[in-house]
Amino acid sequence: MIDPGETPREAAVRELREESGQLPAGELRFTGYARFALAPDRRAEYGAVFTGRARDPSLPFQPNDEISAVRWWDLRGDLAGPAQEPTGTVRTVAEPVQALDVYLAGLTRTAVDGV
């Protein structure tokens, strides 16, 4: 969510920090807008999508009330891949990926040069 007085890019940086403990290595790049429906009432939501690189993806992840796990993706391999556990260990994830994640990943992949 965008807080009052915040730009979409500022909200993306804040959400990245709050949900993953990460900061971007540089300015986030606007990729596009995503429209999706949230259950159970299927209400339409819209979000701005940004891409960027994490300043230090080796930092340990700490789950919180908004997110229980993170998965760093290099845009080249399968989206189901290494997931960072709260302990900082990395494991391979075989469980299905949410449809929204696949859609957002597709937007990201097409927006990054050279991929």
C-alpha cells in the first residue's frame, strides 16, 4: 500500500525493506502495472511493479506479519528455486508458485535488458 504523501517508488523501497529487510542497490526501475483479484471476494487490486537489485541478498531473512519466506530469483531460471529460510539457510523450493507471482515475474523478466 502507498502511504499518504509517498510516491509509488518510495512505497516499493519501503515495502522491500519491511518485507525482506533489504534495500535496493540503486534506484528501482518502473516495470508496469499489475491488476489482480484478491480472494475471497475477488476484489480488483492494482499495483505498480518495480525491478532492481538487492544491495545484499545474503542478509538473513526474518519472517513477519506480512511475509513468511522470500525467494530471490535471477530472472533466468525457474521461478521455483532457492528460498531463504528464517535461519538464513537456502533450500530448493518445489511447491507451486502463486499465479500472481508468475504474472509479476513475467512482467519483470520482459522489462530487464539482456534477459
